[in-house]
Amino acid sequence: MYTVGLCLRSAQHWSHRPPTMAPRDHMNATCDNEEALSGAAALFEDHLIGSLAFHQLALILSATFVCLACAFSYWLILDHARHYLKPNEQKHVIRILAMIPIYSIVSFLGLLLNDQATHLELLRNCYEACVVASFFTLLCHYIAPNLHEQKEYFRGIEPKPWLFPLNKVKPPRSGLTWFNIIYVGIFQFTVTRPFLTLIAVITKTQKRYCPSSDSYQDAHLWIAIFQGCFVLIAMYCLAQFYKQIKVDLTCHSPFLKFLCIKLALFLCFWQTWLLGLLSRKNAPLRPTRSLVALDIIIGIPCMLVCFEMTIFACISHFAFPWKPYEADGQLRGAASYACTPCKAMTDALNPWDYAKAAARGIRWLFRGVHQRKSDPSYQRGSNTEQRASERIDTRSYIVAASRGRATARSDPSATGSLTKRIERSMSSGPYRHTVG
């Protein structure tokens, strides 16, 4: 109610501004579309619906969408925190779900505070790296509960052909090398995205960053080029990883999760880019008396993000349900759960695992890549039947481990004996040199 009241007061303020007052879209523009903004500044916004101008209507609608999106997402986040049964999985689920309130609230603030919209958009998009890394790590934990067992799984796989446009490039012989390439390609985004965001904020304060400028003297062009390359690498690696493991993770409905995240990030980026392109000087989308320049550049993209986050908040209840993590017959805070809801939220907010993962990726990129052929996966024979047998054994292990975690949920006393049986079966198979 406070948010809606704030919007109404803002709308009332703009609807009663005197003729001598500078119009809403007048700003200290340093971009190549300064002429367009200045031309629109000479116009007052006409009412679009009844006594409401577009900006006032956008504020009210966006506030409604933000309230709905936050309510739906907070509800699901709280359910996961209350039923914190598998921390290695659920902390990444909470991080992914946090994208909804972060994107919607920051977009609404950008609509409310036009002069800070660029800074807010940069900070909002920085969280994209956390979402991509969390989804990748979540899929890895669906495969196996820790990195050691995940390596065992990928040692036994046969990498599938690369997606277009690298489909002509031969994939590595070792599944573990393939996994490390994907690992580096995704976690580089957690380093490069915040770094480029920091550069953008600094250059913005120095008036050397303008989102609508294509000049090589402006920082925006170079940041956009590098950022586009890094995000393309991360999303390509994520799509390749999903293609490789989607069959083995059918029980976790990975397609719906992947689609939800992919669409959210895709729409937020491309619709903002498209509207910015169409609203530049000599572009087809021109300001009018009812739709001024800032409504096109800032208002419409922010309102669309708020609306889309409401849709994704509803879909997330099906993509990331909390029911699979419910301990039968237990109440919240019981010993069957890893910790209390407050500690669960603290665990999800701790970014230390991102730092460790990025450091591991950097170490492999500069050191491990030169030692990769000493891994046992390169020493195995090329016999087709042997490799097929190893892949079957790997999948059997993953199925056994998954059943073990399910058994532990209903009978914690069975965990130890089942783990020992799994380890014995693995130690007698083709992975005996690494398991232990």
C-alpha cells in the first residue's frame, strides 16, 4: 500500500506541475540522442487515459506488478527456507528465485527515479551472473552432491557435439576436460560481469558512459562489446551443459527451469536493447505529446520487466517447487532440516562459494589445462565396449546416490550403510583410483 500511495503522490505531482516547471524528461543529457530528449522536453505530456499521463499510469501498473511478483516469490523463497533439507541444492534455488524481487524492485525504482535509471539498470543486470552460475551449480548438484562425485560422473560421459556455431569443432576426448571447459565458461561470468559493471558505474560518474551512444570514444560501446562476448560464452556453455545432461535429470524437470531462466534473462536484455535502438536519433520510434522520450527509453522497458517478473514468479512455483524437500511428518525447525529459516537465508546470501568456484576455474585455465592428459580418463583404452560399460556404471552410481538421498529423507539411519554400499560398488569398478 505504501508503494501504491507513493505512485499516486508522484502521479499527482506531475499532473499538477505548473507551465514554468521543467518537464519530467528534461535531463543533463550527454548522449547522441540529446537533441531528441531536448525536443521532447519542450513538450508537456498529454493525458493518455482519463487524467493520467503515461508516466503516471506506468508507475501505478508497475507498482501493482511489483507487489504481486514479490509476494509470489517471497512465499516460495520462505517455503524453501523453512524446508531446508538439501542446502547444496536449495541455496541455489533461493538465489535464482531472488532474481524476481531484485529485477522487479530495481526496475520500478528506475521508473520512479529517472535520473538514476542507468545506474540501477547496471546494478540489476549484475545479478544475471549469479543466476547463471546458480542454475549451473544446481544442475551439477542434481547429478551428485559434491564436486568430487560430479567429476566421476563426467569422467564417464562421452561429450556430445558442440552446438552451432561450433558444431564443426571436435569435442574433447575426456568428459572431465569437457566439464572443466563448461565450468570455466560459466564462472568467468561471475568475475567479468561485476568488473564491467564497476567500470560502467565509474565511467558514468565521469560522464563517459551513455547507453545510447555508439561512439568509439564512449565507454558504453566497448563495455557492451566485451559484455556481449562474455554473456554469449556463458549462455552458450549453459545451453551445451543442459543438452548433455538433460536426459539423466528428467526427474528434476530441467527443461522448465532452463526455459524460465533463459526467457527471463533474454527478454530483459533484448527488449531494453531493441527499444533503445528504436528510440535513437533518426530512428522510427519518435516521441509524441503523450509518449515522451524517457517513456520510450526508460518507462516502457522498466514496466515490461515488472510485468514479466510477475509471470515468472507464477511459473517458478512449478519450476522450483518446495514439496520435494519436505521431510515427512516433520515441522519446521525440526532436526531433520539442515537449519532454521534465518540461517538458510544467510547461507543463500553467502557468496563465498562463487569466489571459490571462480578461483578453481582460473586455476584450471592457467594450470590444469596443461595437466589434463595425466587424468585417468585419458589413459583408458579406446575400446567402445569398455567406454560404454563405464558410462553405464556411472549412471548406475548416480541413480544409487539419488536413491540414497531419498532414503535418507525418510530413514536417516540408513544413510551410512547405503553410502558404504555405493562406495564399495564404485571402488571395485573402473573408478577405483579416485573414489575414497
